[in-house]
Amino acid sequence: MQASGQSIYEAYPGMYGFRHLHGLAALILDGRLSEFARHQYQRSVQLNLPLLRHLSKYGPGELLALTEKSSGDFLGALAAGKIFEFLNASVMRWVANELSIVDYSDVIVEDITLLNFIRAEGLRQFIPDFTSDLRTAVETAGEIDRLFMGYNTSSMITFIDLLRARISRREDQLLEAEALARLGSFDWDIVNEVSDSSPELRKILGNDAQMPLAEFIERVHADDSGLLRNAIAEAFVSGSLQCEFRFLRPDGSQRTVWARGVVHSGPNGPERMVGVIQDVSERKRMEETLLLKTLELEHSNEELQQFASVASHDLKEPLRKIVLYTGLLESARAGEWSEEARRHLERIMDAARRMRLLIEDILAFSSLNQQQEPQLVSLERILDEVREVLESRIRETGAMISSDGLPEATVVPFQFRQLFQNLLSNSLKFARPGVPPVISISHQHIEVPMPGRAAGVLPALQLLFSDNGIGFPAHYSEKIFGLFNRLHSHKDYEGTGLGLAICRKVVENHGGRIEASSGPGQGATFRIVLPQ
């Protein structure tokens, strides 16, 4: 098919007036089709037809049947005098990607020329059976040559048009992709000191025309010029360029760009560099903004920690005096207070104690943001230290605390003491009435999925804290880790609502996670997973 949409047969009708081919085709169709098809298939295999690679799912018998079907269609059109329509329709089906068993991109020029050669060869084999007249035989052979010469030419024109269209589409797609990524390409002829650049690169550089190499180098920011020159010199040796630099455009604006290239060398050294340049100005601006915000946030956090520390310490003093003078008042005139007055004094003392606990927890929580170096320590040792701190409470409740010999781990000791103390205190506090708490701490070395990867695992340490306490409804398993979240009133259970929030903060500081599972009256289990 030509670019005009007209076949080469239609363009030159006088050249292809066939007198004998329809008779030859009729002869083959009359009982000789299988023989013709077998020849086609065998020669395709012998000549290693490239198209056969895309038909590997078919067995020899299936391929022979397909060959016989296509040969029958071809010979039928030839016998009926409609070969031009048949061949044009075949080309159109190929162009429209309507071939039943292969994609149009699977067909290459070599397939077309080989198939035509094989068909022509197959037709010639039947000429002696078609006629014994030498002149007719020569004319028939000539008609076969003209038929496939025209088909080869028509197919070649179509194939060239397809390639042009495909290249044009790829170029359009590439230009669109470059524009979306703010990335342009270049091709630098090092020997002749000339370069070619894509439209997007010219847009990034702010120059509609090709920019001479010397001007490009001159427009690199003075502070980055040496960096780029050194990177190019290294690329001539290593074969690879990577460099980020600032570029001053002709309109006076500045862009930060990232360049990457590959150097092709010859016998006399580097000859050519091809690569890409990407405008990363927006990314750099966002990085600088993010860095500024991060610094501001760190400064704000430091101020907040200082404020929390100072405020908490300042609050402790008046609280201490409230407790002191309330106690003195209660003792000095113990016999004069009515029952209601004594209850009021007890409420004052209780509120002051709760406030002291709250201040201490706030101080503990704010201290978790401070940078502290982790150490390789024995978790069993930390557990023993916490047991000593909680000794009186353990004795009062008759609690049984057991562990399976916790291993060493790289942690911040102070923070893990807080973690263990809060978890044990939580189990002691929420024990079932009249039932001594039973607390079990166990560990296991496990593997966890690697973040952001479909495959791959990381080693981790799992810690389980289980008790036989009152438990909690399963739907609260996330809420209990929130700041100041309580499932029970102060009257029933003391506390500030910060204990488990501190636990989560400690675990997250170590890159791990903590989760809880429970049910009413079923005790609670806290699972901690720490990457190793």
C-alpha cells in the first residue's frame, strides 16, 4: 500500500495483466493443495522464517493446517482473478493489526520477502504439470515473478510507512514524557565540539535555538562551573557523568539541573556523550523549604520541651506546699473537722497526688524526644530493675511475674525502663478483684516484611507481655495508646492516661511497633516488635 492509499497494482494496471496464473491456481486447488501447503511449511522451516518464533505455541500439525488454510485463500483469490483485492486486503489487515494469530509488530520485512519467495517457488513447481508448452511455461513463470515483485514492492512501501508512523508516535511519546518529567536529552559530538538537544532541553535552558557548547559552559553558575568541568573530566575516564549544578538562562532566571550522560569512546579517546538534563529547581526549592520547616520544628520542639520541663518543675513546688499544708491542717485540728470537711481534705490530697503523677508523666513523655544513644543491654536486667522499683506494689497484690530469660538488645536503657515499668504497672493496676495478677514476659526472634518491598524480610525481636487482668473490649485496642485516653474513671483506677502513650513513643523511637489484644475478663497481651 502506498502513502496515497493506492496499491502498486492499481497504479500500474497494464504491467500486471495475467493470462495463466488463474489456471495454475485452479490446477493446484484441484487435489494438489495439501502438496502445495506442505512445501510452503517445510521451506519456511528450512529457511528459518523469523515469524515462526511467534508461532511456537502451535505444533507442526497445527502449523501445517494453518498453512493449508492460508494457501487455499491465496490460490482461491488467484484462480478467481481477485488476487490484487486479496493481497491489498491482507496488507490492510496487517496494518490494522487484525491478523488472527500474530501481532502486526511480529511481522518484519524478512518475513514478507521470504514468504513471497516460498510461494513463488511453490507455484513454479507446478508449471510442468500445468503446461508442456515452453512458451506458456516461460510466460507463466514471468507472471509469477511480476506478481510477487509487485507484492514485495507494495509491502515494502507499506512497511516503510508503518515504520515512519511508529517512529513518529514514539517521538511524540518521548517529547510528551520529557515535558512531563521536565527532562531533556542531548547528544554531544566531543570531537567536533557540537551538540544537539531536544525541544524540552532547549525549553529548560531558556533558548529556542541550539545553544553552542561554549555558551552553555559559560552560563553555568560560577560556583558550580568547576564542579561540572571536573565531572566531565571524570566521565571521560569512567564513561559516566552525574552532576547537579545551577544554570543561568538568557532571561536572567536561574535553574538547578541534574545531568547524567554516557560517554562513547573510540581509538583516540572520548568521541560522543549522550544523556539527559532534568530541571530539579522545584524539587530543590521544596527540599530547602522542608529543611527550613524541619529546623523550625526542631527548634519549636526544643522550646516546648524546655517549657514542659520548667513548667512542670514550677508546678511541683506549689503542689508540694498544697500537700504539705493540707496535711498540717488535717493533723493540727484533727478532732475539730466534721466528716464532710475530712472528705473535702481527702479530695484535695487525692487531686494533688494525681496532679503530681500527671506532671511526672508529662516530664517523662517530653523527655522521650531527646536524642539518646542506644546501647547493647540485657533486657532481663532492665526487667529486674523495674521489679525492684515496683517491689512494694508487687508484694501488696501478690503478683507473680515470670520471664523466659529476655535477650540482649540495642536500646536506650532509660526509655526501656519506662516501657517495662508502664506495662507492668498497667497489669498490676487492672488486676481482677481478689485475683493475684499473673504476668508473663516472653520473647521470640522472628522475621518481618521489609518496608516498601513486595518480597524480602528483616530480622526482628518480638516481646509479649501477657496478664490475667480485667482486659478491655477489642475495639479499644488502638485508642488505649492515645494521649490522656482512659477507659475507666479516676474513682475506679488511678492514673493519668499517659502510660501506654509513653510505651508507644518508646517503641516507635526504636523503629518498632506495639499493639494490644484483649477481651473483657480475658486479660491483655501487649506485643512489641523491634527490628534488629
